[in-house]
Amino acid sequence: MQENVDLDLSIIHHSETYIGSIVAGTDCDSSEEEEGDELVSSDYYSEELEMFRNERTKEVNKKLDMYKELEKGMTVKDIPEARRIIGFYAVANSKGLKVKKSDTKRLSYKCDTGCPFRCFISKDGQSQTFNIKTLNQNHDCDPVYQNHRGDSKTLAHYFKRKIQNNPKYKIKDMRGDLEGEFKLNVSKSKMKRVKRIVLEKLEGSYLDDYNRLEAYAQELRESNVCSDVVVNISKEALAEGLDGTFLKGKCKGQLLMVVGQDSGNHFYPITWAVVDKETNRTWSWFMEMMKILLDLKNGEGVTFISDMQKGLLDAIFVVVPKANHRFCARHIEANWAKKHKRGGEMRKMLW
């Protein structure tokens, strides 16, 4: 590609955009553990504050050792955290606890009929935290191995660190771990939900990421004034459903990219885009954006090297008709190898 192309840094070109909602934020949202580090009201007595700190540092280890016992007076941040702690207790001890009362200010559990276990959690006076006010941990019931207290959110907290260390953690291995440690039988569909919750918590959901696209684009424009950023979202996308490569993972699409080569034979990226499909339409849009950014006019003095993709070829001829175009020798050799199984002599002649 032609070098020393002057960039018009004043270019800020936007196609029509259609954004449902935009949420600006930092790259890393605070985790639930971080949220618990907020300043605590000065109304706490020192021993209550120390108990609160101890509860926040409870380790979710493989056997849930720190959750096998509850303590009267134990402090928790809110009702969701109380449910999680009781869920860990029930899973660790194979107890099928049942919810007796539940609202925004109190939570009460009992066990099977005739079992003396009781646990009552409610708000701690004027503070924002909750305490275990009533507790009887004695059980005379049989263990359960299909435990409703082991719900998706509770198990997601259990597997959070394991999946963070190994995102390819298999569903069957997750089920095997629960069965081996707690004799807990969990369905495959529930374990899929558990893993999805963890991955979305660690990586953010794709919906949230796309909602932040415009904010991300604006940040790039402000922090790197040499870059042009275009967000083009089709209103018909839901109805319809240089080189390109498929994006793998839950979020499908294709990455289009142009790279250049300097006098030292070093390659560097010039522009790239994520599109839904590799078609005449997307390649033409991509070439139009690059033409504007680099002021290529009709393409005189510029040479493109690519493989023989029809969508790209058509886009080059239409958008920059005066540009030179050459095919990549490696792709030519690859096509020979497919067509002629014994193409060794031809490869020697090529190189």
C-alpha cells in the first residue's frame, strides 16, 4: 500500500446509527466482593464491625468448610447474601432447608417436618445490614442429594474462581465435582446456567458490551485523535439476521482488516471492522470508510494485495477503480495444492 499518506484528522464520519440504549462505564465493574468494602456506619460497635469483616473474608473453598456452621449474630450485607450463605450451608451439610418467610426485611428457614432446625435473619436495627437473630442448628433429618438451596446463583458463586482459572471447565466435570464433594445431583441444564452466569459476571454480557459501543467509540476519538471510529448499526439486522476472518465464540461475526508494510518489511494494522457477514455490502462499506479516512480518492498510486474473495474484489473495483490489485501468492499456492495433489514442481516454479 502507498506510504506517507496524509491523514485528514478532522474527519469524523458517521453512518446512521440506531442504538437502543447506551451505558457508559469503566472496563471493570466492581464485583460483589468490592461492593462490600464500602464505608460502614459509625453506629457499629467495634465487635460488630470485626464480625462483619470476618464474614466478608469467608473463603469459598472446594469443600465449603467455612460454611458448614452458622453463628447466631452473624452479620450479612443484605438478603441476597443471606440466601447465598444459607445455600452454601445447606449444600455443605446436604440439608434440604425450606423457606418459611421471605421479604425485603426478613428471611426465615426451617427443615423437614419434625426437624428442630430453625434460622431467622432480619435487619439489624437502624443499620443497613442483617443479623441471624434466631438459630437452632440441630438436625434429626436425612441428607438430601437434590437440593433446592443449591440454586444457579449460589452454585455460580461456588464455581466463580474455578471457571475464572479455567474458562473451558466442562459441564460434566462441574457436575462431577459437586457429586464428589457433596453427593449433590445437579442437572446438566442447571449447570449450563451456572456457567453462563459466571462467564457473564467475569467477562460481561454481550448485550452490555454492545450497549457500550458508542461510549467506547467516543472514548477512542477523545484519547486517540489520529483514529476514526464509525459505529454503523442496521435497523434491519434482526430481520436479515484485505482479508476477513470468522470470529469464534458466543458472539458471531467476521473481522475485516487492512494491514500495510513499511520499508523495513514490517506489517502494521491500518484499519479494521467487525461485521455480521463477509458480503459485497460489508466489504463496500469497509472500503468506503477506509477511502474517506486515508483520502484515497479513486485509488491511484495504491496497490491492494488480497486473496480471491469475490465480495472484496467487487468492492475494490467500485470504490477505488484506479487502484492496482494483486493476488496473494500464498493463497494461489494453497489453491494449487487443493486442485493438484502433486503440485510440488508448480510450487517450486512459483517461489
